Amino acid sequence: MQNMRLWILLLPLIFLSFSLQSQDGATIRGNVFDNESGDPISFGNVFIEELARGANTDLDGFFNFSELEAGTYTLVFTYLGYDSTVVEVNLRRNDIEYLRVFMSPSGVTLGEVDVSARRDQSQTQVQVSRLQVSPSELRALPSTGGDSDLAQYLPVLPGVVFTGDQGGQLYIRGGSPVQNRVLLDGMTIYNPFHSIGFYSVFDTETIQNVDVYTGGFGAQYGGRTSAVIDVRTRDGNMRRNAGMVSVSPFQARFLLEGPIKKMTPRGDEGSISFMLSGKTSYLDQTSKNIYSYASDSLGLPFSFTDLYGKVTFLGANGSKASLFGFNHQDRVDYPGIASVDWNSYGGGARISIIPANSNLIIGSTLAFSEYEIEMVEGDEPPRRNAISGFDIGLDFTYFGATSEIRYGFNVHGLSTDFTFRNPVGITFSQTTNNTEISAFFNVNQKWGDAIIEPGVRLHYYASINALSLEPRLGSKWNVTDDFRLKAAGGLYSQNLISTINERDIVNLFNGFLSATGETIYEPGSTTREADSRLQKAWHIGGGFELDLMNNFLELNVEPYYKHFDRIININRNKLRPGDPNYVTETGNAYGLDISAAYDRNDLYIWATYSLAYVDRDDGFQTYPTNFDRRHNANLLVTYSFGGEKQWEAGARWNLGSGFPFTRIRAFFGDLQFDRSNEFDVITGNPEVRPIFEEELNAGRLPYYHRLDLSLKRFVKLTNNIDLELTASVTNAYDRENIFYFDVVELERVDQLPILPSISAQFSF
């Protein structure tokens, strides 16, 4: 085992040596920027006329052409919404030429920009079970309170289910929240959503791009068995000071950004920028007067505060370093019932180095984050959990003529501290310190119209002395310019365990722990030991992409299957100290996701449908999970109108079949004989408790549907000063969607009713 750990650490160095020795020919590379703000032009087109060879820029506006012969080349840079730019390069043998290119905006609409960029990516990347979300798409969604947010947009994506407006959780293609890894600039975010389900911890104004991998993700990601949400923030404005202030009945937001050292017009010197954003809610106060009907006289007792800061150093040769940090706070207070407080903070650095004499791009990440939560329910002892972790990673990207090789390693440290007492008075307490070491190797190889992306990940979990060898494979075949077939799959693992009981409807306490050396048993057994304490899952998916109507309509169809070999949960029904602390299950998730996007001129339409089956086997029975939504459909429409497109109308409609629930057979009076000195067993009224059916989740709640509307007015005050006014309404026809049924009080609790709002955003 010691030798295996050594190989994990040596693999990146071996790959690095191989790549350096395999360089051949000359290289042209560089970055493309917006001439006004200094922002990178992501997913733009770069074309060498003499070779009829093209490439796309990445998120940082970076492009690369390798293995070129000496000579003079004409590079044409195009991107819808910008004027074309032509650059001539004289290339010597084995030379590496770096370019900084600035493009000026033109009058073409941003919607057409997204269409062009997405089509180019779809022909050069596998993109199975991968969904990209841009800031413009986030802002197009009719939003609760008038403020666009990632938490409101994610449920519009196929395969994504959100279980409620209050204390709801996000489930992706059959995976529970703990099986989804959420990253912010490379940092792990343990709780990305606030207790009121409309808001995430991310500020839309800071987001550059969001990649949502609903399954089958590549070898560069690991440590989770279901999905990945990778959030990248943009850099601050490199050319001028700018900012934003926004107010609504729900929250207030601000953003400040600008250059510490300005980017020069020629871009021949380094530059430094900063960005600081924050948002805070006051819904617990305003709802008592505006939305008092939403939760009786208590209003909506949710409050939160988010802060994020970033400083970026950009070198003249394209190398970049960013320092960033965050703090997120959340509180829920139902007087006399329960209160929940959680706090999360962290920070880190991301460095990207472009060597002058190599086709390698070297990246490095150093990050730390911590999450603490406490829940108090009546007179019960509080539940507490804390989790902290650090990441140290190094990755390398090598560019060939028709290939891209990426490899690296990561060290992840993790500490957990958890205390919980179950209903029968048994206390569960755990404190752990864990280290995970991983290495990955991934290749993107193009052969004519085909793309193949094999990869492998080695992931070692020190606390349980387990090594996971995880093959990954993705492929795509461009059958025609308009029709593409694709497939992907792989093996995935994780050691993190959630304190949430997936059989509960409302989960305000979202805590984490990790498996240790304790014995884990097979599902339904207390004697048959499991062959491993590691949780694993297999993914397989595929489908096709079809461009229609001159590429303005894209259809995507993806069937998928996930098998969870082992899911570990806390044994919340532990009756005696000698009972196991953990119980295990297996699970399956399979279905079909269909999406269609139409984007032309002033009209954008996004439609999705998901057919899903999700079950768990606890060793006694196979049952559907409480988030097994069989049918889920979304329709999003936005339309811009007016002389200068100063108006935008939006509508989003969601339809979902009912979630499963376990039926009640009877009720009984729980006589507290062990507390006879406090309770008169003859004359006292016992606490009423339900007796549930043995068959789990055999019932189904009614269908859910909701319509959200918005109307925006854009006012341009000066060249750099804008005002955006938004009128919105959530649950426009006041649908009474059931949240859960209180079986003791025999009372139905609904999701939030109609919520109108007016907001204003001032940008400068």
C-alpha cells in the first residue's frame, strides 16, 4: 500500500516529463479580451486562414495552436457581438508566439452570441450530462423577489429536482445532496443553498460560468458519486471602477470592482483588479407586513448574509493568480418550535502559469473552507456539526495538434465533529480527521469527426485505508454538422456521509461526517460485514444532439443509468448502545432527459422534460425515494421588445408529479411509563404518535405546478450608468402546492403562495 501511495504522487511528474519531451513544432497561443472592460472573450472563434484550422477560446479567453511549421500565418478572431479582428504572425521553427488580442463590441445581440458559442463547443467537446449556465441565462429567468439566483435556475435544468421552498434540498439524477460536489473557484462548498430555497450563497453578478455535470463526469472530478456543480467567478474590471446596488423586498445586494493597476490599451504590461460583493436578506422583517399570509403571523423567519471578495493578478504573458475568500451565514427561527444557525467561510488561491518555452499550462489551487451548523428543537439537546477541509492541487494541460492532455494530483484534508441524540435518547458522537490523495489523467483526442475522451482517477482514502481505481470514458461522433451521437460513463467513489435522513421531507439541519474504521454491514444485516467502507457508484449515459432551424434550435436527448453500490447513512433508529452506528443501502437511478433551446433575435425558449426512476434497497425492501419525481417539465420564455430592447418579459412554468410518502395505518397513545413521576398514566393525555405502513413511500402526493412572471425595464442613464427595474410575481395563479402533511396535527402545509415583488438595480 505504501508503494501505491508513492505511485499516486509520482504519476504527475512522470506525465510532466513525458509531455515536455514530446513537444514538436512551433506554437501560437494567447488570450482574447473585451476592449472596453478587459474581460476575457470566452468560447470565441480563432481561425488560421492558411491552414483552414480553427479553435475556441476557453473561459479565460485562452487559445492554443501547436505543432505548426515555420511561416507567416493570418489569424482571424470572430465572436458574434464583436467586430472581427485579424492578426498576422511570423513564426520561426520551434518558436512559441504569445498574442494578446482585444475585440470591440458591435451591435449583434447577446442571444446570438450564446448560440454560436454553444454550437462550436458541442462539435469539439463530448458534453455528455454536462450543462453550462451563463450569467445572461441566470438573469433571463423570472426570479423570486426580482433577484436572479443560481438556486432558482438549477431546477430548470433536466435531471434536477428541488424538494421545497423552505428547507428543500437539491437532487440530481437520483443523487442526494451529499453525493453532489459543489465547487467555488476550486473550493468545496458544503452547503450552497440557504434555508429558504430561493437563494444560493453565490452572487449572480460575480459568476462567470457554471458547469453542471449531472453524471458521467471526467477524471478531473472526484470524491462524489452523483454530480458536480463547478462555479467559476469572473475577475474584476481591469479598465475602470464599476459597481452595482440592488434592493427588493427580499434582500439588498452590492458589488464593487475595478483596477488596482489598469490594463494598458496594448496589454503589454501586467494588471491587477479587485471585486467585492455582498448580499443580506431582511425577509424575516418585511414578510410580516408584505407576505404575512405566507406563514401565519410569523412571516418568513429566514435571514442570511453572503460576502465574497477576489483580487486578480494578470501577467503580460497570460499567466494569472487569484486570491479569493467568502463568508456565508444563515438563520431560521420558528419561535417555540426550532431554530437553525449555520456559518461557512473559506478562502484560497488559484494560479495559472503559461511557461514561455513549453506547450504546457500549469495550474495550482490552494483552498480552505469550514462549515458549522447548530439546530435547537424545543427542549431537546442541540444538534451540532462542523466540517472543515483544505485542498492542495496541481494540474497540467498539454496541447497537441488534435489532442489535449490534462493530468494532476490533489491532497484533500477533512475534519468532522458531530453530535446527535435520537428520539430514544441514544447519543451519536463522532470526531474524525481524514486525508484523501488523488491523481488523474485525462485525454481529449480528435480523429476526424470523432472525439474520444478516456481518463482514469486514483483516489486514496486514508481514514478507511481504501484505494479506488476509477476508469472514465467519454466519446462523441459528429455524424453531420447538425447531428451528433455521444456516450460517457465511469466509476465514482466518496467517503462523505450526510446527517440528513432522506426519508424526511423537511431538512433544515444539513450536516456531514465521514466513515472511519468502524465495521459497516451489508444492507439489512448486523452480521455480514461489507467488503468495503467506501461508497461507490457506476454511471452510464449517452444520447444525441440535433441542430434545427439554421442552428437556432438545439435538441438534446440523454438516457442514463446510475447504480449506487453502497450508500451509508446514520442509524437514526438505534435502540441500544451496541447497535451499529451506520446502516447501508444500495440504489438505482435511471431515466431520460430531454431539452430544447431556441434562441434567435429577441426570443429565447428553453423547454425540458425528465422521466426518472429512483429507488433504494435497505435489505428489507426496495422503495422509491422521497425525491422520486417521475415526471418533471419546465418551460422558460423570455422576449425583448421596445425601440432599443429596453423591455424584457419572462415566464417560467414548472410541472412535476407528486413525491412519494409513507401512508399511516393507525395512531397510538405513547404513555411515558419511564417518567411516571412527571406524568400521570391514569388521568394524563398521552402523546399521540402515528403507526406507518411497512411499505415505504407507497403513496404519492398530488402534482405540483407553478407559474412565475417578470417584466423588466432597462434605463440607460449615461454611457456607464444603467438602471434596471423589475416587477415579478412567483406562483402567479396562487397554486396550493402541498409541501407536507402534519400527521399528528392533521394539518396540510403548503409551499409558498403568490409572492409579488418590485426591485431596482443601479449599475455604474
